[in-house]
Amino acid sequence: EARIRPEPVLFFSGELEEQLRRNREMEDQMEQALADGEFVAYYQPKFNMATGEICGAEALVRWQRGPSHLYYPDQFIPLFERNGFITEVDFCVLDQTCALLRRRLDGGLPVFPISVNQSRLHLQEEGYLQRLTEMVKRHRVPPNLIELELTETAFNGLERLDELAKQLKKIGFLLSLDDFGSGYSSLSLLGGFPLDTIKLDRTFMDRALSSSRSQTIVQKVVELAHEMGILVICEGVELPEQARFLLQIGCQHAQGYLYARPIPADAFEALCRQNAPV
Ligand code: C2E
Ligand code: CA
Ligand code: CA
Ligand code: CA
């Protein structure tokens, strides 16, 4: 009977089945994984390139499934965005981030804002604001040490977002527009929302070094943002010439492999100790 199925279809459906099986397995395990603390926040430092100092960090989630399996976000975030579990993961990352900041405050160590990624799902959810507020309160962390990273798509077609953004700002959270320049409406969002930070997308950087016109665009965007009192952080800085270019056009803040990769909390804190001026 197997002979009547053409080979390519067999191959295709085999892969698809394997993907579906893996997704089902992740869905079966996700609740227990959350309870067992398998969703771990890693931290990628943000640097002031002019001074070499760490000026912040971004929390990036990893799924530690057993001692030897570390899963990256692209393997589970899309699934969790579809089934809604991303909300729990994002709050779990926020919880760990608040705890880290609390430890530093208690230890009298220097603190800086840490950003957490927020999927657009919760923004629409009833009670999001309250859950967010309760979390920082429970850790006694000032909201202005938490920066919420939203992507452009989070803003699309959300009527209440205007209102929500205002409320978040009123409580004191920082707002950051992630992947700036990767979509279409970035510039209009710059005018319309109370943003503290924009993060220039990695692809922006690639283009910037390819032609002088692209360089002009990046330069003008940076100037525009600065004139509006918005901090600019460049993502995905991998090369010294990218860093040099950014410094030339007045963008001092960067996040990228040239400086540091995302690392576990204890490694991040060790790096901060090393980085602190003596
Ligand atoms: P993102 O928010 O744009 O995060 C930056 C991604 O770029 C991270 O990948 C980071 O490791 C990577 N990166 C940083 N510097 C460099 C560089 O110099 N070169 C290159 N090639 N890559 C660099 P990661 O950690 O795999 O995260 C991927 C995406 O998953 C994130 O993109 C974000 O959209 C999502 N994500 C990660 N953690 C969370 C989370 O806790 N909640 C939600 N909702 N989404 C998350
Ligand atoms: Ca981000
Ligand atoms: Ca980004
Ligand atoms: Ca991204």
C-alpha cells in the first residue's frame, strides 16, 4: 500500500507530522515546565559605546528542557503566541527580571533599566495593566527600571493602545519600540506614542553600511529621535566599523555580539561587577 504514495509527499507530510508532534509535546509540557522554572531569562547587556559602560540589558527567554537541551525563542514563541501561553512566559521573565533588580537594589549595586519583550496578545487582555503593576509592587521595584519592548505589529489596529500607552507611562514604565525600521509605520509611531526608546533593527544596520544614502537615513532617524527626546539603541552590532559609524552619527547606545551575547543572570551580574568603574 505504501507504494501508491508518491515519495515527495511522503517526505513532506513526514516533516509536517514531526513538527506537529513536537508542538504537541511542547504544549503537553509547557505548564509543568513553567512550574519547574524551565523558562529562564538570559540577559544581553546594552552598552554605551562612548564610555564602555553597561547602561541596561534586555531579558531574552530560553527554555531549559533538562540539563542538556536549551531551546531558543524561535522554537517555541510562535507556538505560544498562537496558543496564548506567551502571556505566562512573559510574566515569568518579568518576575525574574524584577527579582534581579531587587537583588541589586538590596545589595546597593548600580541599577539600570532592563527591558522585557511583550507580545501583543496581553496588551489586549483585560487585567494586563493590573498584573503588571502588581508584579513590580510585589518586588518593590520602581516601574522606571522596567522597559516594555513592543514591536511595530503590536501597535497595528489596536484602538486602546493609545490609552494603554498613556496609562503605562503614568505608572512609570518605560516604553520601547523594538525592531524599528523593519516594518512600515515606524516613523508615524515616533510621533504618535509616548516612546522612551527606539531600537534600530539589525537589518537597518546591514543596510546602513552598504550605501551612503542608507547612512543618511540612519543618521536622520537618529537625529529626529534625539530631537524628540527619544533614546536610540542600535541592535545587532557585530562589527567594529558599525560601532564607529554609529558613534560618528551620535548614536552611543548599542546591543550586539560585538559587546556581549545574551547570558544567564549570574554571568550577567559578574559582567556588571567587572564593568563597574573602580
Ligand atoms: P528581539 O527582541 O529582536 O531580540 C534580539 C535578538 O537578536 C535575540 O535573539 C538576540 O540574541 C539576537 N542578537 C543580539 N545581538 C545580536 C547580534 O549582534 N547579531 C545577531 N545576529 N543577533 C543578535 P533571541 O534571544 O533568539 O530572541 C529572538 C526573538 O524572540 C526576540 O527578538 C523576541 O522577538 C523574541 N523573544 C525573546 N525573548 C522573549 C520573551 O521573553 N517574550 C517574548 N514575547 N518574546 C521574546
Ligand atoms: Ca526585543
Ligand atoms: Ca529587536
Ligand atoms: Ca525581533
